[in-house]
Amino acid sequence: MQPYLPVYNPNNLGGFMGPQNSFDASDPVNPVERAFLVENINNTTRILGTAYLKVTIAPWLKFTSTYGLDYSNVAIENYTPIHNDGGTSIAATASIQNQRLLTNTQLFTQQLTFEKSFEGHNLGATFVYETQGQNVRNETASGTQSTNVVRTLNGANNVTANSIYETNFIRSMVGRITYDFNERYLLAASLRRDGLSVFAPGNKFENFPAVSAGWRIDRENFMKDVNSISELKLRGGYGITGINGVLLGNYPYLQPIQRNQSTYPFNGTVINGNGSFYNGLSNPNLAWEKTKQANIGLDMGFLENRLTFVAEYFQRKTDNLILTVPTPTSFGFGGAGTLANVAGMENKGFEFQASYRKTRGDFTWNVTGLLSVIRNQVVRLNNENASITAGGDADFGGGGPLTNTVAGKPVQSFYGYVVEGIFQSEAEVTAHAKQSGAAAGDLKFKDLDGNGVINDDDRTFIGSFLPKFSYSLNYGANYKNFDFTVFFQGVQGNKIFNAARIIREGMPRLFNADVAVLNAWTPSNTNTDMPRAVNGDPNQNVRPSTRWIEDGSYLRFKNVMIGYNAPESWTKQTGVLGISRLRLYVSAQNLFTVTKYSGLDPEIGSKMVR
């Protein structure tokens, strides 16, 4: 909202002042007005409970039965009164919206456990039968009133109501067997069979096997005289897991009926009708998305495990990844897509951990370092030339996509133009490939395909949010009753699309510019990387490009703590307030970060900006 406008105006209906033009101010509404004028009431009642029964049939055979309940009742009331702030927020009638959301999830688990040891052989088996069901009822009603006195739907106008009832159910059967001989040879195998209601008929059930093995080499007779090696273990495993299909919705293989949203041309005029229709294609073949993973590792310990090393390599591959396949517009569905098992993706990597512990004497300490390297690649999409673009936003880059997913590249790689510099003269603009709207002071984009025209074909992959490697270092020390810990963590080689800079430096609107734009290119200020300030941005200097890509690598001092534990003898002698244990400590988080990233925090959860 414009800073020269007051927040309140008693002459306006409702008592607030609103922005006069949403393109002149940073917000399309008065935030104080939105906070105090509009009422949002959310009441939630939730019941969580677990009950179980344990029966020891024999010393080596036990049975456990568990029941779990998660029930929630949510009532939401939204009310917007009649008001007029003289700007962008006007309501001639009061609007009322009520919602009731009931969710009931019940879990039943029956587990039988067997454990038996004889002559160095240790055998274990677990069998589980489990069911989990969820019922969701969502009821909504809305309407309008011609007065601010009545705040209910009784006697309201334009009343609409809707009720949705959805369910999902999963049935699981699991069997697992473990075996070891003198803790030297280790073997485990399991088979899980899940049936989930959300998948298409004929594809609801799937099997998920897994197997792992280990060899404690240090337990062999030929290692008895090697005193320096306290642990040497080789291990490996292979297994298949499935996606939690409920994340796709309760009926992802079906296209819901769109009701009362049809349009008909009558007498040359398009009007809304009461017809219903499907807005996409159902997929009767939608099945479980399965991921296969294999790993092999080596654990080593020296000097009574004071010095340890752990190394592991893994490969995880999904061959039937579920994606939305676009439907041709000629089908008449408005571009709506269909979920299908069409893609593949692979993750593989290596992790290495080294630790040392000093355990003798008054001063003890330990240090652990971890290095992780992961590589991601999209193996295939629904066809050879398919791509999935995302992130387009009119405010951030003029609506062009920020990421692109194609086979052979990491998922959601950043996508855009390559900036070569700034045009210093009209002669440079003329000599360069044709770039619509360009003038002296605008960004110069690289003609990647060499056709003499800057267009969409000159976009390319300009970085990935995935780091080349990540690392951490943890150190802890104890001296008598004092303790000290520090933790460092970092990543290297990832990129961040700093979209916030588009608003601050791109000058897409006439507000909220950063002081950096004061160094914008002018005929007398050519030694700069900030393009000219021009209304309308005819060259689209804000388009997604390497201009907004930054190095996301960082090293962060994540945590430090210093503590003191009062001696137990002191607390017992004093008996202050019945205190049996007393600990004093001071800690700090995120003390400093070493990074080239210009934003607030390089450790971001999203792939784009903070």
C-alpha cells in the first residue's frame, strides 16, 4: 500500500483506507484491514489414542495387538462484512462461508514375534497383519446478507452448499526373518504385500521384497591376532518400496465429474448451464509406483573402536514414476492431464563417515565428519521429447518457466537465457542477433542456436538446486562436569534462483526497488552490471536467466553449546526445592555463515528463493 495513504479512514464504510491502484503499491489490499475486518474462526477438536494388548505365548513367542485412532472435527467460519475502503476492497453484501471437516483414521495391527537361539544360531521372525482406513467428510455452505447485523446463513441470499465424502483403505501383510551365526554371518529377508484402494482395479495389490546380508570379518579366526582392528563388517542389501498413494488423492485413477460448470452458446451468447462433464481422461491402468534400491557398505573400527570409518554406496531407481501426462487440447479437455506410470528417475551416491573418540582421563572428546555425494538424473518421461516446465510467475521473470525437467538431466533444473553483458551502444544492438525491444543499456542474451534471433530456442539449463556434495563436522568434549559441543554443516556446488532480486533489482513495477538500481546503466554510467531503468521493460531484462542464478554453497556454524552438570552429591546435600539434578548451559544456533549467496539464507527448503 502506498506509504502516503493512511491505514484508517472513518469516512469510508468499515473505517479503513485501501490502495488506490494495485499497480502503484506493494499490496493489493490494506493488510491491517484484512487482519481486522475479515473474521476467520477455526475450531478444531482432535482425539488421538492408542490401545494395545501383549500376550506371551511362550518365552520365544509373543503376540501384540494394537488399535489406534486419530479423529478430528474442524469447524471453520469466514465472514466478510459490507465495506468500502475507497480502493481495491469493496463488498456490497456481507459474505458468509462455513465449513465442517470430519476426519476419522483407524489403525489395527496384529503382530506375532518369534525369537530363538541355539548353539550360536540366532533366529527371529516377525509376522504382521495391518489395516488402516480413513473417512473424510467435507461439508461447505456459503451465502450473502444485505446487512452486517445477521451473520448466519438463515435467510441469506445466493446460498450454495456442497458435501464430499471420501475414503481410503490399505491392507498390509508383512513377513520378516532374521538370522545370524555367532553375530558373524548376518541375514535378513522380508516380504510385504500391500493393497491400497486408491489405485485402479487390478492394480491395488503389490509385493515389496527386501533382503540384506552382513559379514563380521573381525569375528573370523584368521582375524584374532589383528589386535588393531576391532570391527570390520561388510554389508549389502536390496529392496523395493512403494509410494504412499494416498498423497495422490483418494481416487487418482478417475476423473471427477465437473457439475454446473458447463457453458452453452444460445443466440450468439455464451452462458453458464447446469450440465455436467468430465474434464479429463481416467486411467484404468494406474498402478503402484515402485522404487528399487541397492546398497553396499563397509564398517571399520580400530583401537577398540576409538577410530571408526563407515563407507556406503547406494543406487535408487524408480522405473514407473507417476506423472501427469498432458492431454492434447484437441480432445476437448482444456489441457487437463492424466496421472500415469510413465517416467523413471535414478539417484545414486556415496556417503563416508569418520569418527574418533578419546575416552580415557578427565578430558574426553569425540569428533565426527560426514561427506555425502548424491547424483540425480531423470531417466525417461512419457515420450522422448517430453519436458516438464514449472515455476512460471508474472511477478518473477515475466511468466517464463524457471525450471525444466527432461530426460538425462537432474530433476527441475533451472532453465533460462545466458547473459553475455550489457549493450553499450545502438551499434552493439544492431551487430548482435535480433533481440526484440533491445536498446543500449539492456542485457545482451547469447544466441545459442546461432540463427541470428533471440527466442525461446536460446534457453538452456543454467544450474541445479542439488549440491555436488554436502558435509558436516561435529565435535564434543567433556572435562569433569563441563561439556562442550560444536556443529558445522555445509553444501557445495548447488545453485539458487534468487527470485527476490527480480522484484528488488528487475524494476518490473514502480515500487520496492533496491538501492542497487541507483547504479543502473546510463550513457554516463556504463561500468555496471545493472541494466537501464525503463518503463515496461521492452527487452524483458527480468526474464529467467543467469542474471538471477547464484552460487548456493555455504559453510554454517550451526550450533554451539557449553554446559555444566552440578555434582549429584551437591544436589543431594543442598536439597534445594527437591532438585535431584541440576544442569546449566548456554547455546547458540547459526552463529555465522560463509557464502556468496546474496539472499537472507542459503539453506532454503524451496528450490528458488528466500
